[in-house]
Amino acid sequence: MMTWLIYLAVGAVGAASVITQLALLREMLGTFAGNELALGIILGNWLLLTGLGAWLGRKSDKLHHRATVLVAGLLLVAVLPLVQLVLLRLLRNVVFLSGATLGVGEIFAGSFVLLLPFCLVTGFLLTLACGLTGDIGGVYVADGIGSVAGGVVFSFILIRYLDHFGILCVPALLTLTVVGCYRRWRVVAAVLCLGVAGAWWWDVDAWSTARQFPGERVLFRENSPYGRLVVTEAAGQFNFIENGLPMIATHNVEQVEETVHYAMAQRPAARRVLLIGGGVAGTAQAVLKYPVAEVTYVELDPLIIVAGQRFLSCNLNDPRIHVVNTDGRLFIKSVFENSFGSKKWNGRLARSFGNSSEANGRDARSTITQTDSKDADEQFDVVIVDLPLPVTAQLNRFYTAEFFAAVKRVLATDGVVAFAAGRYENFISPQLARVLASAYRTVHESFPNVLVIPGERVFFVASAGELTLAIATRLEQAKIATQFVQRHYLAAMLTTDRLADVQRALAAPAAVNRDFNPVLYFYHLQNWLTQYPVRSRWLLGMLVAVLGIYLWRLQPVTFTIFAGGFAASALEIVLLLGVQIACGALYQQLGVIVVAFMAGLAAGAWVSMNHPLNLRRAALQACPAGCLPLPANDKMTASRWLAGLAFGVAAVAAVIPVVLRYAGHLPVIVAMTFVLAAVVGMEFPVASRAEGIGGATTASRLYSADLVGACLGAWLASTLLIPLLGVTLVCVWVAGLNVAAGLTVWRRKI
């Protein structure tokens, strides 16, 4: 097989892998109804299995028909994702109990088995391609370029117009086209292309989605950059399900009333109310029972508004409801900057948000109602945060000290902010107590008066003004008609023992939740884990043991690549967290970070690979004064240069907390992401020279070390290290790991 065709195949595998990864991650997150811990488990399994596939390819040099094996692998890369998607939807309710929330063990085992074939094949193909070309750096660059292209196409094109099955058909057709470039396989490629196109035309996505919801009628299913939204109907009840999590149920009157009336009863004469999330469920209409002048309803995903207007238009069609499609935290920040800095805020603000969230925006634009011009001193009287509990780092941003400080700036002097932070069923576990205590201490930093109400969920109502538990009396005085939240219901909820139980919980030891130290998210993970105990402990234990043995056996060069992969994943999560905090959860901006990271990896590898003559000079210049003269062989020179790159990764890690704190703007974060990825990308070709031999054996060791490191970095950073240690300590820890790796490879004996 011609060399250019091998590089083309590697690029196609890179693009297909990224598109498949992003589509299946979204699909599995929805199917397993998981949080960020589930996402870390799934992503960790993906990287781990790909690394295992690369390790299995170490013997591919001994295969007799390697070109044929490469083409057969490409066929599997094209077909397997489509099969995986259908099996995921059809077997979820067969293997696991229908409707039950899955625990850690089930998520780990299910994703491990499902991802196993595709990841093993892609990892094996990368090692095989290195053996066929003898050029590890070139294969790494080709894979990186394909990954960049796949990430750009997915983020900015495919996700806007296609369902998940349609998205996976695109890399399938691309890979089969590459197979068609190999003459003997053209007929097979053409037949499979027709089969993929036929499945697309038959609308397999609609058929498989209907099988996910037995007993319900699927009315709506579309993708937006923020998730996959499905609307079903059963016995007259509409259910909105985004990413597998039930968001809205039309018969859930109790939740709507608690969300609204606990807050509004404190200020029944409120004129201006800000509602972050939940308006489609009916909370906006419930607020209109009071004599308010306007309700500003902020919703991140425009697709929710599109579906809401189609099926629940009665909850939004009122001239006093102003819908703004943007991130709620970004909205509050912009209201303060554009309003109280410029003496007014008006329709320009709503228009700017509408233009920034155009995913599936052909209908979304029509849902945005422009606000009228307002005076600067006309602040919000009530802010209601109607979002899911902070079980993800994304949601945690709405429960931090920095967020409540921003809310205080847009509230009237005695304004009220309300939110829920936990579910209470007559027992508060130690884990839930830490959740409640952390939420209380966090909001108390900005508001001196905090009321904790043990309803169906535990609600926090905070203000600088007076607050009262005489909610029933306030509702009766204001003549507010309610179905659930009335005197008898409140008497049952606000009993002495329930109130005392909550007060005891608030005394539990817990830290304040902050943007770069999201402890509340970590406490919620702990609480979630106690509700869904791990049943597959033996499998997790075996995995930990295998990883421990693997790490113990790593040599200096592969340990350095492992440390670089760990740093790349962990620090990318840190930078993504910084973007969310600085810019809000705007998908386009997060997509820019991911693309910048992939581009940096490819650029760094290309620069390192194409400047081999500079290796010796750079290593000599990096040699500290007084060290022994370097040997003349390239292995030693490359080892010293690899050590310098490891020190460079450590330096970037040490700088990141300073950048995020003092210069955390999008262009700066993008530049920092590119630099980090470029330094990590430069390590791979240098490491192949430091090993001294090419081919599949070296490629297998390097790829597996890189992917295992990335696996652990993504898993530990997102679920444990950042919530527990905070961003600064995580960056210091990553820097220390890479310094240790650099010293190890510097002292390496050839």
C-alpha cells in the first residue's frame, strides 16, 4: 500500500474517532442518565481501551498481510459505531432495569463492553500504521490533523443539522471512501456505502429512539450543541428528556409551586423577577400569579424553547414573559456590566444573546422577546434558580460564592434569591448534610439572612432583608391560588422535627463552594455514590491492580509520555472550567478550546518531527551549567530534549492558575490551550527518537502510555482532584508529576 494512502487512512481514523467519541459520549451520557462522574468513567474507558488496542498492536510487524489488515480495520471503523448506537438504545432496558438509574459499576461495565471493539480497532490501527510507514511522528501528526478536522466538523456543522445516527454515517462514508482508494476493495466499499445511505434514509434514529421509550409516544427528537432533547407523551403527560435526564413533566405541579412560592411569598409585591431555567415547565406562569411587571426567563438551550413553544405554549405565551437564550451566569454578568455601568439595559442585550445561541436556531430566534428599555436602578426583586442539582461541574457554577456575589449586584436592596440544593425524604445522611452545609455557608457569604425550607427538595431562600416561614399566611393575604403549597401542605413539611433535622445538617463540617474549588459538586458526587453502591467492585479492583502493575513497569521515556498525557487531559479540563466561568456555557467557545487543543497537538508534533537537526543543539543549550557533556548518540540527545519538554509542560501547568485568575479571557485561554497542547505534542516524536527504534513495538509502548495517562487525567481531574484540591493545587500536582518525569528521563542511562 502506498505511503500517502496510509497517512490518509490514519487521518480518516482520527476524524472518525473524534466524531464517534463525541456522538457516543453524548448518547451514553443520556442512556445512562449520568453526571460528570459517569462522563469521566466513559471517557476513561475510551482512552484506556484505545491504549490497550495500541498495546496489542506491538506484534503487528509480524503479520504477513498488514495492508489487508489495515483495510479490514477501516471497514470496522466505518460500521461499528452505527451498530454500537443501535445496540445501546435497544439493549439498555434489556440488560438493566427499565427506568432505573444506574450506579458506577453498571455504567463502567456497560460502557466498557460497548466501547471495547471500536476502541481496540482504532488503537491497533495506529500502531499498525506506524509499523507500515516506520514513521511514528508522521502517523501522530496525521492522526492529529484528522482529529482537528473531525472536531471542527462535529462542533460547528454536524451537531446542528443531524441526529446521532446521521452524524455517525458521515465518518462511516468518509472511511469507506478511503477504503475505495484501494482498488481491490472498491466493490466492498461501494456496497457498504449503499447500506449506510439506506439506513440513513430509513431513519434508523427514529426507529431506535422509539424503542428507548416503551409505552410512550415520541413527539420530538433533535440535537442541539447542548444535548439531545426528546419529548414524549403518555396518558396526556408531556415529558421533556435532555441527555437522558427528565427535565419537565407537565403533571409535576408540586415541584413548580415549591420552586416559585417559597421565594415569591417573601416578596409578594415584586415587580421584576429573573428566572434561570424551568420556565417551560410552568414556573414562569406561576410567577405571573403575583402582580409582577415582567419575568425574564433565561434558558441556555434554544431547543428547549422551540419544543416548549410547540407543546407547552401556554406556559410561555404572555407578554410579560421575556425569553433570553443564553447561559444564566453570563446573562447576570452582562446585565451588571451593560446595565448598571451604562445606565440602561434594553433589547440590545436580548438580541446579542439570541445571536450567540443559534444552534437549531431556525426556530429559536422567533422565541426571543426583546425587553423594553429600563432604568439602571430598576433591579430584580426576586431571582429564582430553577436548575437541576449541582451534580456536574457545569451546574456547580450556579451554586458558588462568586455566582451569589454576582446575583447580589443585580438584586434590589432587599431582593431575594432562591434555589434548591438537595432532596429530603425525612432522613439526612452525612453526605447530604455536607451538601446542605456547603450550600448554606456559600450563599451566606453574600446574604446575611438565609432561610432553609425542607420541602420535597431542600430550598434555600436568601436575602439582605427580612425572611419568614409564614408562607401560607403570605399566600392567603396575597390571594394566590395554589394546588399543593397551601396551609396543610406546609404544616406537614415545616414540622419541628424536619426543621431541626435541617438545622443540625447545616452545622456539619463543609467548605465554601467556589468557582475554582467546586466542593459542592464533589459532595454531591459522594451523596450520589452512597445511593448507588458499586456492585462490580471486583472488576474495578482488578482494573486498579492492572493499572498499578502497568505504571510500575513503565520505563523513563514511556513514563514521561504518560505524565504528558495525564497533564494534557487534566489541564484541558482546568482550562475548560476556566472558559465556563469566564464566558458562560457557550458551546461555540468550548468548541474553540477543544479545536485549539487538537491543533496544538498536531502542530507541536509536526514541528518536532520536521526539525530533527535542531535536536542536538537545543539539548546542548538546555543543559545546565556544570553537567556532564552529552554523549554523541541521538538517543541521549533526544532523552535530554524530552526532559526539557517535560519541564516545559510543568511550567505551563504552574502558569495556568495565574492566567485564569488575572487574565482569564477567552483569547488568552485559547492561546494557553494551544501552547500546552503544542508542548505535549512535541514530546511524542522526540520520545520515539529517545527509544532508538521505530516500528510497531515502540509505537505500541508510546501510544498506550499516552492514552493511559490521558485516561487517568480525564477521570481523576474531573471527578476527584479539582473538586477536592481546587484548580491551583491540581496544577501544582501536575507540574510536580512532569518535573519528576523529566528528572527520570534526564538521568536515564542509555
